Amino acid sequence: MIITKSFAKWLRTPKLGPCNRHAAQAKAAALCALATLFGIACAEPTPAGDPADSTMYSADCDPILGQGPDVPCALPWPSNLYLDESATSETGYRLRFLPTSLPANNQGVVAPPENYAHLDGYGPSTQILALFPNLDLSGLASEDHIERSLLPDAPIVLLEDHKGTLRRVPYFVELDSYESDPALQTLFVRPQEILKEATRYVVAFRGLRNKAGASIAPAPAFVRLRDGNTAAVPVLAKRQARFDRVFATLFSQGIDKQSLIVAWDFVTASNRALHGELLQMRDDAIRRTGAMGAPISVSGITEYVPMPDGSGKPVDPDIAVEVRGTFEVPNYLADYRIGTFSGTRIRRDGKGLPMASGSRSPEFWLRIPHSAVDGKSTPHGLVLYGHGLLGSGTQVRGGFNGRIANRKNLIFFGADLTGMSSDDQASVIQILTDVSRFPHMAERLHQGLVEWVLLARGMRERLESLPALAKFKIKVNRDELFYSGISQGGIFGASFVALSPDVERGHLGVPGNNYSLLLQRSTDYVGGFSVVLGAAYPSTRDQAVVLSAIQLLWDATDPVTHYRHLSAEPYPGNRAHHVLLGPARGDYQVAVLSNEILARSGLGVPLMAQYDDERTVFGAPGQPYPHTGSGVVLWHFGNPWPALGNLPPVDKDDDPHELPRRRDVHNDQMVTFFRTGQIIDVCSGKPCWPDRGP
């Protein structure tokens, strides 16, 4: 045998650190192969960098990808290390992060594990995170080639194990565009369906290569689990049985464990863990306010005239009266402090259940059109309007709403969404510097959605008889109570319609779902929120984990978990509810692809026919018009589809985010849906491009 000088030099190099785990393993394998050639017995060696005989394995971290300064403790995500068996939870597990599992900010603060203790699994929004330095994505399933994820020899396999039935789940992969160093780019594996609740999933990686063409080797800890060689490593030995089940599941699908780089399983949270507190608050609040909904008080009235008449009154061609006031709701929030941060959280009783104490009086704004005053014969329907990102209920004043109201016999009203309104802007910045504060926002959103539920019922039951409005002789059609929201209002609108017992149809303008997917693809994040988060958590790998961790708490109100409960599995007391989604192609602020994931999920929200003129969406065939039920109509204003990757669109055109709501054809379709439940074709059998002309 001839040993080259360069090979000999490589063998003599100092021991590689754990952060260079793949190179370390390659060196160990070479040494073993060399010894065998010289007739020296070489049983399965302890891989280089394997701390089996030391204390280097951190009990708080999952080592199956390797441990080191560049590998976040909680990777791979979602790790089963943090799923403790529980006889009292619906899934049989409790989510239990350890004291240093989640990333620390630049002040050394780590989100406390108890923030997540109520969960019995990860969320249906879960994205899968891993790190393979200098990974070559060639041939893997990309956003424009999702079909590759289901090929028999796909290097990454995502399996759903729902009550013992196995099924491949489509996904696409991408590397983190916010990281410039290929050796440090987080790999995102994004499921292309909303995951089921209370369900086991298995993920496996095999046959990956780096950009130099070399095979990526498994980390030492995973080799031990794969080979059943964990007796000497207690932190691995206690996980062996679980991984044996993973290997058995994969073997049943023809995947040999010796081919694996890494594999694991995880469980999603149950409906009770995700939504139990929100439903408890809703039901308790409805019991307290009764069939009449929230009591309403008027604090101010402004009258308008349709054109100047010498009276000195302000002019509005559509709106006759604006009413400002407050509505009284049970208060489930209590003040709390965490360090220097003052916030609120849900008040809980001795059993840990949400408990009201006193009341709150949020503001509302009501816009009555000229068509509704002076006892005109047609009763008017009601529409709760959902505002945009960190905005306020005053956004109901949008001129497009006034035009719809006056033309279509509707009265619009709005209120802040507590938790993500203008009043919450300062706390959002504080949360981004220390995500241990995120429960403040997550739990205020519970209060905000319940407030909307009570306001909608209160308007339907009380508006017509309010003494302060008697002179206007308003007639309310109590059979017509709808929802319309845009941007953030389009996002949380699905959560509200699913939750409300009274609002059965809603229109969601430029919507999306799953904030952990949406944020990095939004211009609202880049240059603003991302700068604050990046200053507090400088590592892009940590940022990826942080966004995934806060999503676990956001899931309770994020529509990604509520779409299932619109019509497929309605909440107790509700009939099937439906929504019409109107995204804008190339939207700079809300990623359209999140709606395509929804359409692929089998939850009764299809893409409508003639969805687009350039691309066919994998796994989501077009639903013919007319259609009774939910659906997605894409609006096109000339913007191209965004470039691939987790960044916002960059193109020569303006952001189309504001455009659909300002087109009469869009609003005519919306009102028809409100009143008939049908989605009709308003685009003459073509993709909806209203500004293109004939």
C-alpha cells in the first residue's frame, strides 16, 4: 500500500472539534480502513468527535446532527428530545424544553420552558430545520418542483403516521437566504400541507451531498442510535427505543437505516392543547354577555352629507354617519412583569383555566352609509372589518368600504385586534429583543379574538335599538353578519370566522397563514423587525429556531391551526363556516404560497379555476365556478411570481398588496359570496387580471 504525503499529513492533523463533525467522522472511517488493510482488527470504532466517554453531550441539546458552536441546541427541529411521555395529555406527550434548549439573546436570556408546558406536541405549522454545511440542493424538492418530494428515492422523506396509516407528505426545501455563509445556512424543509393535529410524523435524510460532491455523513450520536450502540451513553440510551420505532417505520417503507444521515419523529399538538383556552374564553364570555352580545355605548357621532350643501357638515359621498363608542367585554388579562418588561397574560384560576375579572371597554368605529338612514326600506347587513398589520379599527374608514356599503346595503364596523394593534407596536419591538416575552402578545390575541366575537353579536342584536341613533331610523338585517379583513385582518379573519358562532362567511383580503413562513418573505420584516431580531439574536441559525419557537405560541390564534375548524371539523356549537380568500400575485407583504399550502391540505378550501396564467399548482387542481363553500381566487396586476427563497419579492412593479380591495369586480364577488355562499366567476373564464383589459 502506498500512503501519499498529503494523506499522511491529514491523518496527523489535530483532533477535529465537534463543530466539524462530518470531517471528524470521515477521518475516523479512514483510520479504520487503513488499520484493516494492515491486518489490524478494527471493530466499529467510536467515531472521532464522539464524546461517549466524556461529559461533552449537553443534556439540554439534541446531538443527532452533532454539537458545536454553529449548531443550535434545539436542532434538528422539531426534536423528539423535548417530547416527554405523559399519561394525562391527549397525544401521550408533553412538550418540555430544557433550561438552555432554546437560543439565548445577546443578554443571555433564554425563553423559559414553562412557556410551552401546556402543549402536548409541536404545531401543525411546524417547519423542519436542520444544518448540513455547504449542502448541495441539486435535485431536491424545490418550491417549483414539489413533486420531487414524493419520488421513491427522494433524499428527504416526510411521513405522516395517522393512527397507524402511513402516508408521504409533500414538502419543499430551501436554504436560509438571510445567511451568506454556505457552511452556516439553515436548511428549511417546509411541509406543503398543514399538518394534522395529534399526529406522529417521521422525517428522514439520506444521500445528501455537499457542494464539493462529497457524501454527508451522519453525526456520531446518530450512528450510535442507528446501530443500537448507546449503552455507554445514558443520554442516548434512554432514546434508543423511540429511534428503533423510527427505524422500523422507515423500514416498512423500504428505507434501510444504514442509508440514513439522520432521522427522527415528532408529534403535533392536539386541538385541546392548541385551542382549549381560547374556546374556554369564548364560551365563558358568551355566557357572561348572553344572547345580546357585548353592551354598546356611543361616545361620538359625526354626520356627513353626500355633497356640499352649505350646512358646514363634512362631505362623504358614501357614508352618512360615523359612530364612535365602546363595548363592554369580560377581561381575561392580568398584568405581569418579566424583568424590566411590563405586559399582560391570561388570568388563570386554581385549575389553570382562564378566568375573567372585571371588564374592559375597547373602542369601536361604525360607518353607516347614506343608503341606510332615514328609514329607507332595505334593511342593511353588517360587516366586521379586520385591520392591517399593527393597525387599528379606524381603518374601517377606507373609502373602498364606504363604496361597498352604500352600493350594497351594508354597514361596516371595526375595532382594534387586541394583541396586534397600534397599541401593541412598542411591545412587539420589546418582544423581538427577548422572545421570552412572547406570551404577552400570544395571550392578548386570545382576548382580542374573543372581543371581536362579542362585538359582532352585540352589533347584530343592539345596533338598531341604540337610543343615540334613533333619529337615523336604521334597519338591520339580522340574518346578514359577515367579516371582511385585509392583510393582517385577512390573516386573522380565518381564525375569527372559525371561532365565531355567529359569523358564518368571511372575506379574507390578501391573506396568508403561518407566521413562521410569512415573516421572512415580507417587506414588513426586512429592514425593520429583522434588524431588531438580528441585533438580539445575531446567529441566523438561532433566528430560525426563535421564529419556530414563538410560532408554537402563535399557533393558538394563527389561522394555520384554525382552517381545519372552519368546515372540516367545526368547533363545538358551530356549523360549517366558509371563507373567500383573495390574494394578490407577487404580494410583497403576505406570501401567496401559504394559501396554496392550505388548498393542498384537504380542508375544503380549494384554489378556484383559472387560478393563474403561468403556473399549475402541484396537488391543488382548480375548482370550477360557481362553487358553494370556501375557495381561493388569485388577483393579478402584472407582478411576476417571486423568486425562490425566503425573501420578499423584488421586481420592477409596485406592491399589489393594496389593489384587489379597490376593484369593484373584486368587491362584487365578495358581496355575492356573503349573501349566497357562492363563489362566482367575475373574470369571464380567465385568470383575474382586472387591469389588463380585453
